[in-house]
Amino acid sequence: MESGYGRYKKVKQDVRFKILKITSKDIMEYDINMLGKPYYIEPRNLVYLFLDIQQDYGIKIAEEYLKNQQFATINGIASIIMRNLDKLH
């Protein structure tokens, strides 16, 4: 059985790959707000990412995470996914 940390690492890599696929930008800093410098990800691309993650992981992400901008960093997104996956199990 995979450890929680190992699973979290895999989720972060998956999020990074999804962002690369959607935006063609390879984000290496996991705590940087992707909407600002140096990446300037367009908000609509975060919407695509949001929908893709909900579908692929079978989770529902609460609006509060979008409002508090936790969905704007790779670490934040991975934490949201992990919390939602934990609720399913």
C-alpha cells in the first residue's frame, strides 16, 4: 500500500502534467500563484484544470477553494484533491 506522502507526490506530479497539457507551461515552483508572475496562467485554463481534475479523480471541489485562491498553486490543488479523496475512503 502506498504511503500518504507517496500518493501526495503522485498527485502533485499529475497536477503539474495536467497544467503542462492545458497551458504548455511547465511549472516547477509548487507554491507560486500560477495566475501571477512568472507564469500568468489564464483564468479560463484554471477552469479547464478544475473540470479535468473533478472528472479524473471523481471528486467535487468546493467553491471556497477557488475564492481563497488555494486552487492557484500546485501544492494547494494537490491538497484539495487529497482532502477530497480522503472523504471518499
